[in-house]
Amino acid sequence: METRVAIIGIIISDPEQVGRLNDILHEYREYIIGRMGIPYRQKKIHIISVAIDAPQNLINALSGRIGRLKGISAKTVYSDIITRQE
């Protein structure tokens, strides 16, 4: 199995969706390296970055699930670091 390091950038414009977002992130907790959240009060949004090390298809699935939430957008940036695990 190969894993990649990536960052998922998340912008939340509907705070009612935060609970659902946290539930999804909790499901993938074993792959999450860390996350940082920044409230941008002047624009009434929240910005979250999630660092993850997981198989690419799992990263795609996570990003897709997040992006389908109403009032939330997500984009993923992949590193060139690929780790092969036996």
C-alpha cells in the first residue's frame, strides 16, 4: 500500500455544518497528522487546514465527502512524498 502526504484546505461559510464536518474528520482520525482552524470573524467564515498521510483514494474520498457538505468547500494539495508500506 502507498500513502501520500496532503493538505486539505476547508472553508466553512455555514457554521451549522461544523458538527457534520467534525464527525467526518473523526472517522479518518487515524490518518490525520494534525489540523489548524482559523476563525475569520470579519467575513463570518472559518478556515481549516488538515494535514493527512493516507492512501490517495482515501484522501480523495475524504475531500469529496467534505466538499459535498452545504456551505463548505474543500480543496486538496498533494506532496510528492509517497511512502510504500508492506
